[in-house]
Amino acid sequence: MNLRIAYIITLALCTLGSGFFSGSETALMSLGKERVHQLADRGRRGLRVQQLTGDPERLLSTLLVANNVVNILGTAIATALFIDLLGDTSGPIVSAGVVTVVVLVAGEITPKTLAARSPERFSLAVAPTIYVLSKGLAPIAAFFTAITQGLLNMIGVGRRKDEGNVTEDDILALADLGHEEGGIATVEREIIDALFSIAEKPVRDVMTPRVDLATMASPVTAEQVRDSVSDTGHSRYLVTGDSVEDILGVLYVKDVLRFGDDATPDAIRRLLRQPLYIPESTPILEALQTLRSNRSGFAVISDEHGGIEGIITVKDLMAELVGELQDEHDPGTPSIVPLGSRKWIADGRVDIDDLAEITGAEIPEGQYSTMAGLFLDISGQIPEEGDRVTAGDELELVVLRMDRNRIDRLRVERI
């Protein structure tokens, strides 16, 4: 009787083991590279998932060896149990039928279905055990991998590392050739170089850090928005609760301006958009693809513990490739945006005649045609952010943002 109980317990453990390895195979082999990278940022378990899936042949060999061991052991135990119960004639036949059903249902179909429905959760749960097992079975897995690869090579479908794979050096060589022959312009050649140089550069290197974030504490009023835009010139702000970590949403200034003075705090809260979150270690190109797939021009950067590290925009990412770009909400021509009846935010390229028409002020004549030129003519030097001058007796100009030595954005106010 004690022997039969031992058989049953061992058979149950083998069935559980079969389900464990079958589900692990489905879960781990179904994860895409991008998702694996994101899991790795979550902690040690995610890192184990990344290490396992980084060598799929070794992983598959480990899982198949382990699964076959428990299945063979389970079959042998089941046969011995049913022979003990039913005798030498009927025992093996009944054992074969029972084992087939149990293995299919409990060892294959059910665990694989569960793993397919939630591969990430399943992978994180099994990764530590599979990782240890892969180390222990490494020699056996390597042996079977070598045999398998040998058979594949014999029938002409083995791995050929140099066939069908285009390397970075190949692309750069073709780019050089195209540039020399005139088929690729210099700027295009520089973009190709930049693409490869930033491929693995993390977003933390180009993000706007937490200390420089433009935030507003809820509740937000229309007057507060106008004052903030007047001071900083930003087109959007993070709205927070009790702390920077408590992000309620992203507020776009253009949304508030549509309401005008009718934008109550409750109305403004309804205008908040939920931000996209990206781990700080995400490569720049991957982050750009994530923003594109989510149709977002803005994302919050988080650390491994979920804390807020900063923000990133499509403009920031693309600037790594082709330099500074126009803001996603700016129109194609120089703009001037009203902040009430006597204040405006203006592009440094705004024409002086347009400024005079919009503000109703008389602009002093001089050798300039833009607002930036007007400011430089009055100040007589390259300004810094925050510098201000008076144009005639009617307008005060304040520099909000500089782009190197160029005045990019100003605040205009009727005196």
C-alpha cells in the first residue's frame, strides 16, 4: 500500500512538472524582444526572462529535456502502478490510455493555454526556476543542441551566420559608397550614422530631468495657466496631486485657450490627458517607435521602481537625428498667441508689421524685420533668457527661450 501511494505521489509530481515545462515553453518563446526588454526593467525576475530568451536554442533544449524526463518517468511510474493494480496483461494497456489523456490535458493543453493567455505573468513566475535548471542541464542541453544542429546542417537548413544577415558594417559601407557616387546626400549620410550611434542610447540621456519639469498642482485655474505660459512659454504641463510622483495628467495649453475665461478648475481637470510611461533605460529608437505606435508626442520617463525621472518628446528624440525641430503644436509659420487682452507669446521670427497689427502698438523704425531683430537692436547684445527691453513707450519684450544665440520665443506685454 505504501508503494502505491509513493507511485501516485510521484505520478502527480511528474504531471505537474510536465505542465510546468510545457507552459514555460509557450510563455517564454512567445515574448517579443521589445516586451522582454521592458520586463527586464522591472527587476530581477524580468532580467532572468531576458537572459533565458537571449539564447532561445539553449532554452528550448533545456525545457524539452526536462519535460521529456518527467514524462518518461511518469509513464514508467504509471505503468508500474497499473500493473500492480490490474496485472501484467491489462496494466500496460490501461496505463497507456490514462497517461495519454493526463499528459495531453494536464501536461500540455491546459498549461499552454494558461501561458498563452498571460505569457508575461507566467514567464516572470517560472523564470527563476528555469534559469537555475538551465545551468544544471547545460551540458545535456548543449549535447542535444549539437546533435540537432548537425542533423539540420546535413539536410541543408542549418544556421549560416553570414547568409541573409545584413550587418551594421554592411549598411555603413553601402552608405559610404552611395555618398561617394552622389546617390546619398551628406545630410542623409549623417542621419544614417546618427541612427546607429543612438540605437542603444537610453532615453535618460536626452530626457528633460525631473528637476526641470514644468508642473502645476491641482486644482489648476485658467489664470494660473496664462501666468505659467507667460513665464515659461511651454505648450504643455504635468498636473500633479500631492507630489510630482502623483501625476494626474498632461494639460495642453491649446486646450485651455479654446475655453478662454470659461475654463473652470473642473473643466480644466477634464481636459487632462493620461501620459504614456516609458522606462528610463529604453533605447531612443525603441522609445520613438513606442511614441509612434501610441500616437503620442510626449511620454513620462520612469525608473525601475516606478518613480518619475523626467519627460521625453518626439522633438527631443528626433533632435538626436536631425537637430532641433519645430514644436508639435506650433503652426508652420511664426506664431503669436494671445494671453488675455494685453499679453502675447510670440516666436522670435514674427514679422514686425504683424506684431504692430496684433498689439495695436507703434513699433520704432529700424534695420530689422522680426521681433528678434527688434530686441537685438534695442539691447545691442546677445540676450539671455529672462532679459527684457522696452520697445518705444508701449511694449515690453521678455526673452523666454534661446536657441544657442538665436531668440526663439518672447513674451510681449502692453505697458
